[in-house]
Amino acid sequence: MGVMKKLMTTIAAAAAFAGSAAHAEDVRIALVVKALGIGFFEAAAKGAEEAAAELGDVEIIYTGPTDTTAEGQIEVINSLIAQGVDAIAISANDPDALVPALKKAMDRGITVISWDSGVAPEGRQMHLNPSSTELIGNTIIKLAADHMPEGGDVAILSASATATNQNAWIEAAKEVLPNYPGVNLVATVYGDDLSDKSYREAQGLMASYPDLKAIIAPTTVGILAASQAVTDAGKIGEINVTGLGLPSEMAGAVESGATISFAIWNPIDLGYAATTLAYNIHKGAATDAGSEIPMGRMGTATLDDTGAAAMSDPFTYDASNIEQFKSIF
Amino acid sequence: MTQLLKSREMILTGAIVVLLGIVATRFPAFIAPSNLLGVFNDTSPLIILAIGQLVVILTKCIDLSVAATLALTGMVSAMLNVAFPDMPVVLILLIAVGLGTVLGAFNGVLVWKLGIPPIVVTLGTMTIYRGIIFLISDGKWVNSHEMSAAFKSVPRFEIGLPMLSWFAIVVVAIFYVAMTRTTLGRAFYAVGGNPHAAVYTGINVGRTQFWAFVFSGALAGLTGFLWVSRYAVAYVDIALGFELDVVAACVIGGIAISGGVGSVGGAVLGALFLGVIKNALPVVNISPFWQMAISGSAIIIAIAVNTRASRTKGRIILKKAEQAA
């Protein structure tokens, strides 16, 4: 086994030299995903191809293991090192387990960035988050405010009272609330990400606040259950359910009108931005804290102290684009 | 015996009324008849499962796999509906009940033929059934827009009350008669109350326990279909941890975990007690950090009152027996 591994590494190193010589003109960027065959990542690959077409001298290698394991990704990374790619943009199955393999890649001069699901800072040059706490907090309030021009009562239906992500988003949402005059946050309730409890909490909100105009649920279970509760109560049109959800799950609610619009990151934009960033870093863009790296039509990414950056506001989905996205993820 | 049960049920009914009174002081609209019917409708799945659990607990067993059975049959129903949108909903319902029966029978066989303790068997099958959902669904959700309108309309269809409530009422009626008027119904009590005496009267203890698991599985299968069509979503984790609510409903309803004691009425009231708490907490505006503590305390108080009531009665019976001897 040990001998075999050494042999493989030697061959890999040899192949790396051969590879880089053969494809000197094109920048070869590998988009490594958690597993092949997942709609979300197929969409990200579409975005990467879009970036490649825009940049011109880029060849995209879309790859990943067949199941979502760190071991599978390590094999993929090793083979990419062997092929001598110029950059690896990875959505990691494990933040720490991939570090040694990715370090090896960086030692060989390969640009390494992570996106979507990050790698520990020592294993990559930068990480691209789909969004940030502040942007999400603002978006979920804006989604509700956009459809209530005269203002009114809104309530938040979250996951559990101790859910870290949701609590951070709700805090951020409360901070931007003064920017939306007329929007009155009356309650925050918790459905524990259980459909039955979320459904009951939504019913409770409707009973306690007869003038409620919107329920904001920054969790996929909650937004679905609330849409169902509003539908069953016959309050479609009176109460708009919004928040964060997945297009494939929310298609029914958007069709029935219980949800006018909701948000989540756009995988196409994410693949596009990750590719552009990998390209620019490969071409010499600095990755120190505070540096700004252009990402084409998505603007610029500003790195923080840990080398992470946020892409954009979550993307808004409504009746106009749900059909396109519901089959993707 | 009947008097004891009656008083137990009276205490519980009283507790529910007091609970409703307390809720009404904070949110008067809660005790409006339409809202109470809503609470009953919402509690229907719990009632159906509590009756299945009652039968199992009566025979000195416990079924921890009910929520997993519910989730698995629910997922199968949803996937059938997506794969064959034209399949009659009644057929899907029958398949759900049938599948639940098979899953329950699997528990029953392990308890009966291999003599494995029920808590171990059902802890195991609980994980197995959840695992099967993962296998067949690939971890994916079945969503509202993929299900047919007919499938989703079943629990909502109203004949005075929503169908969901009617299912619970029919199950309660059938099991009330079965538990008090049939040989098998009385055998459940005998097996749990005094297994040795049951053997002498010609009752096969293992086979009776097997049937208890079959009923529990069938009811869980029925609930699985109703649950998924009501909430219009199916995924691996639906009703996660719900088996504990079901056992709690039984215990509150005065069903002895040691077997042999309990009634259909007790199970229904126990479920309603929990249902009132679950529906009241969202509207009385209590911090979520307190909610769990409050529902837990309510359960313990209800059980404490119940066991105290039965303990005194027990002593009296013993004294009478001593005097007679």
C-alpha cells in the first residue's frame, strides 16, 4: 500500500509537469463539488461554464466524488494535482480532512479556493460564502416589506430557539428594521424545524395577531409549514409567507399564492463567482485580509480576516423564475 | 375497577377543563368552539397513535417505533402518489395501513418468537425504519406541488368535521368496542395484568403481544398517510421524537407502564391534554425557553395526580383482602 502510494505520487508529480506543459495557454479550473449528480452543484457548474465563456481562456473541469465523503474528495484532489490543473475551487465535505491534500496542491503552485462549504483557512487561499449574516437579515425583512406598501405586522417563525444560524439572521434582521418604517415585528416564535410544531406556531400567530400581514420563516421546514397553515386557514392573499426556502420545495406554495417570493442563494451565480475568483487569484490577485477581488457581473469580493468573503444578497425567487429553478435544487 | 377507571378519567377531564380555563384567562378566543374543534383535529394523529400504544402497553410491552413507522408509511404513500398520480387515494390509504401492519408484525414477531425485550426491538426497528426512508427517498423531500390535489385533500375534506377528526373518532369507537367487548381485547388486559393467570386460562401471551404490535403498526400506518397529506411534505425526519409524545399521552391517560391497566378513554384524554398544551403554548405568549419546562411539568403533575389516586385505592383493596383472610 505504502509503495503503491509513493509510486502514484511520483507518477502524479511527473504527470503534473507534463500536464502543465501541454496546456500552457488555457487556465484549467477544476470545480470540485460535494458529490456529482446533485442539482444544486450541476447548476453551479452551469455558472462556471458561463464564467469560462466570458473569460475566454478558461477550461472548466467539473468533478467530484460519487458520494459526499471527504475521502472521495481527497482522491479527486490528488488526481487533479496529477493532471496539473491551474486552480481548484472546492465545496468541501469536511473543513479539516481536506487540508493536507489541498496544501499539497498549493505547494505545487495550484490556486485553491473554497466556496459554499468552506475549508479551514490553512487549506485554501480564500473562501466564498454565498451570502453573509447581515445580507440575509436584511433580505428576509425586505422580502416581507416589498409586498406590504402600507406597512403592518410581521412575525418571524424560526427553527429552534437555540439555532445559531437562524438567531444570527434574526438579530441582523432586527438591526435593519428601522430602515423599513411601517414594518412592525410583533413576535418571534420557534417551530423547532418540526412540521407539526411549525404548523401550530403559524396557526398560533394567525390567532394572536389578526392583522398579521407576513410570516417570515428563515428555515426550510418552517416556511413550508407556515405556507400550508396559511393555505388551510384560507388566508392566502391576506398573509404572505416568506423567508428562506428551496425552489423545489416551495414551488407549490408559490403556485398557490401563499408565498409571493422567497430567497436563497443562486447556485448559478455561486459557480460563476467561484470560477471568476479562482481565475483572478491564479492571474495574481492578492488574497490578504481586506483585499478586493473582482468577480465579473457579481461585483467584487472583499476578504475578511479569515480570508472569507460574501458573494451577494440571497437571490429572490418568485412566480417568474420558480419553474426554471424548481428542477435544479 | 370500572369505578377506579371512571374516577381516573374524571380527574383528567377536570385537569383539561382547568387547563382550558387558565389558557382562556390569557387568550379568551382559545375556548371558542371552533378553536376547540381545531385543537381536536390537530390532536387526532396523537389520539390514533395513543390508542395503538395503549394496546401495546397493556400487554407489558412498549412500541418506540411508532413515529418511525408513521414516517416510513408516510414517505411510501407520498412516493406512490408522485409515481402514480392516478392511483386512487383509497388504495394508497389501504397500502399505508397494510405497510404499517407489516412493520408492526415485524416488531411483534421479534418479541413473540425471539423473546427479545420490546424496548430493545422497537429501539432497533425505529432506527431501521428511519434508515429505510433514507434509502428509498435518497434523503430527498417529497413536496406539496408534486402531490396530487386528491391526496392532499383527504384529511381536509369536511363532513361537519374534517376527515382527520373523523378518522380519530372512528378509530376510538372501534377500539372502545374491541377492548371492552371482544375476546382479544380482554386478552390484552389479561396478558399484562397477570401473565401467569393468562396462560392458565389458555391465552397465548406471545401471540397476544404480537397482535398488539400489529394493531399499533396498522394505526401508525394510517397516521403516516394522514400526517403526510395534512402537512403536504414528506422527508426523513417527519414526526421525529413523536413516539415520546405518544407514550406520554398514554401515561397521562392513566395507562400503567407495568401493563394491564388503562382504557381507550384514558388514552384519548391523555392525548387531548397534551394537544391542548401544544396548541395553547403558541398563543399564550410564553418564552420558548419556558415552553418545554411547562409542558414537562404539566405531564409530571398529571401523572403524579393519577398515580396518587390509584395508590390510595390499591391500599384499600389490600386491607380488604387482609381482613377477608
